[in-house]
Amino acid sequence: MLSALDYTLNNLAFRNNVVKEYFILAANDIIGGASLGELHHSLNLFEELEDYDECEGILLACEWSTLISFTNYLTKNYEPHIYFRES
């Protein structure tokens, strides 16, 4: 079974190789325990340098990790009786 990162890398069309490289680096940082705050700090540094491809990759990784976290939360905590009434 593919990991969420491998699945994403196989199915997401990155704008260029720099964006993909920084997405991978940032995603691995997140998997390794880096906080989104730490990544946003890096994002701000690259923005000051006007390295926007790097920013795009880091931002995509932040959004990806948020989506994966939210999906995992919903999967583990989904209770259909709360959302749907039986007819």
C-alpha cells in the first residue's frame, strides 16, 4: 500500500521540479515532526527572497498535511447518526 505522500507524488501535477522538490522536503519535515509554524517561518524567508517556486512547494505541503490530518480525523471520528437522520 502506498503512503499518503507517495500517492500524492504519483497523482499531483506539480508546476515544475522546484515546486515538487520543496513540496517533498517540506512534507518530509512535517512527517518528521516539524510544526506548520516552523514551515510558515521558512515560507516567509523564501517570500522575502522572492523565491516563489519554493514558497509554492512549502505551501502545498502545509495544505497537504492539513488535508491529510483532517481526513484522518473525520475517518476516525465519523458518526453517521450525527450527520444523517434515519427516515
